[in-house]
Amino acid sequence: MKDLIRQKIAISDEIASSLKKQLQLELHSSNSYLSMAAWCDIKGYTNSAGFFYKQSEEEREHMLKIYKYLIKMGVQPSVPASKEATLDFDSVRSAFEEALNTEIAVTESIHRIYSQCRMANDFATEEFMRWFVNEQMEEESTARDILALFDNFGSDATSLMLVDERIKEITA
């Protein structure tokens, strides 16, 4: 009986609500990356498409990680709805710029949750969120590295193919 009572108070309603909002953000990120992948595939940017397909899967895994954590903490999560993702991009570079903007938004949200946990002395959730803090540093760094390729190589057709080839190396 003690375990059931403890489980009910293991996470505050405010933090549970923030994590549920994060579920929606992760799902939207996954859908956005899937849209970017399709656009790149259609345009012939095979390695960029592969990168975005992989990112889409990772974002869904992040969503499931939070979903399962909520269950573990005795919170009934719901399957979040997602806004429609952008379907068209001006260029492959603009898709990567959108990816960086998406990662920055996710990072800001994770930092808010982390801070919220700290202020509430929710050490378990703070520790759980630490993984996401570290993951976001890597995600933003990768997006910035890819955008630097566009700056270094240029935007003519040959350069874009070189960038697409280099993406495979950066993300391997």
C-alpha cells in the first residue's frame, strides 16, 4: 500500500503537465523531420533524407521515453495530437535551418522542465531529464555543423551535392 501512495506523489501535476506538453513537442519534431525527409528524398538529396528519417525515429523514441517515464511515475499519459508539419521548403538549406530551429525550441522546453524539477525538488525527474539536456547539446551541434557546410561549400548545384555527401560523414 505504501508503494501505491508513494507512486501517486512521485511527480507533481505541474511537472506531469510539462512532460505531457513535451510529448507533443517531440511528436511534432518527429513529424517535421519526416516531412523534411520526404522533401529531400523527392529532390534527390539522399543522405539528407536519410539523416532526417533517422532524426524522425529518434524524436519518436524521445517521446516514448517520456511517455514510459510518466507511466512509471503513476501518471496516465495521453497520445498527443500534433500540428501539421511543414511540407515544402525553399531549399535543402532551409530544411536544415528549420531543423535547427526545431532543436532550439526542444532545448528551451527541456531546460524549462529541468529548471521546474529543480525548483520543485523533484530529483528523480531532474535526473531523468539530464539525459535530454545532454542529447539536445548533441542535436543542436549536429544541426549547426551541417549548416556550416552550406556556408563553406556554397549553394550551387554541385556544392549542394557535396554537402549532401558530407552529411553522411557528419552523421555516421
